[in-house]
Amino acid sequence: NVHRWAISEWLHRPLLALTVADIGTVETLVEQQLFKWFDLAEAWNAVLLVDEADIFLERRQHRDLGRNGLVSAFLRRMEYFKGLLFLTTNRVGQIDDAFISRVHVAIGYDKLNVETKKRIWTGFFQKLAKERAGKIQVALDAKKWVLETTGNSQAQLNGRDIRNALQTAITLAEFESEEDPDYSPEMVIVVTKDHFQRV
């Protein structure tokens, strides 16, 4: 989603980011929600992002009338939208053909190589150090372990997976610190190698 934020910022327009949960999946209510959100994006002149829009983009099936209704409703509203719309999906091979003619640019992302994953981890570590300085820090041996295992791992992590793993390790460290009888809010919480190993 970094690209959408960057484009929004570059255009000096707000970003209205939605998920399927914001729109819903109840066929009778989806079209109403789509009109609400798409109209709001137009009124604000916002860049509209529907993240993980798979359920709306998926190829229609003869036997699944409910989902076909969702896809049709989304297509109808998308057809008349006068703005910049981003749709994200991990299921490119399942996109309904009707969307293909309505999409102006499709951007694919290759799987991350080891060096890119390491840069993402390092970027998140630096961001954490800057934003939570004096409150939370990642131990040096933990950083080293994460970067080394990233190079050895066959796991196909993406940026979101990496962010979630870091956030989970932080949450574990916070929970353990707060459970410690000697804990005080002024103490720096340290995220250790053990926290990452449990993620």
C-alpha cells in the first residue's frame, strides 16, 4: 500500500482506504455501501483504495449467485466512478474478465528476494527506533538473528508479513514486561531474539 500512499501524497489528495469489512458482503447491502464510499471519495476528491478486494474481483461462477451479485454490484459502481481507484488482490488468476477491460494499469509484484526482505526489516527497525525511542528497542542480537534467518529462510514473506511479525514480537515483549513485578512505565521494553523466535 506504500505506492497508494505515495501517489495520494504526490497528488495532494486524501487516501480513502477500505477493506471488505468496510463494504460488507451481504448482497442486499453491498451496493448501498459501495455508493456511500465511492460518493464520499468523489466528494473528497480522494484516492480510493479497496484492499484485498478479492471477493469483488473474483471470476463469476454459474452456481454462486450471491457472489455473482457482489461482483456485478462492484462492477456497476466502478463503471461510473470519476476518480482514482486502487484495488489489491493476491489472486490475479481469478479476476473476472469484466474487470480487465475496466482496469487501466495493472501492477504486479514479484516475490521479495532476500536482500529486499532484509532492507524491509532494517527499515522497520529504524522506524521503530525513531518513533518509539526510549520506550521500545530491539536488542542487537535479535536484529542480527532476524536478518540472518531471513537469508536462510524459505518462507515467502511479504512486507505485510514482516510488519506483522515485528508487531507480534513487540506485543509479546510488552505483555511480558507488564507482567514483570518490577515493571514501571518509565522502563524501556526490549524485544529479544526469543520474542522473534516465538512468532
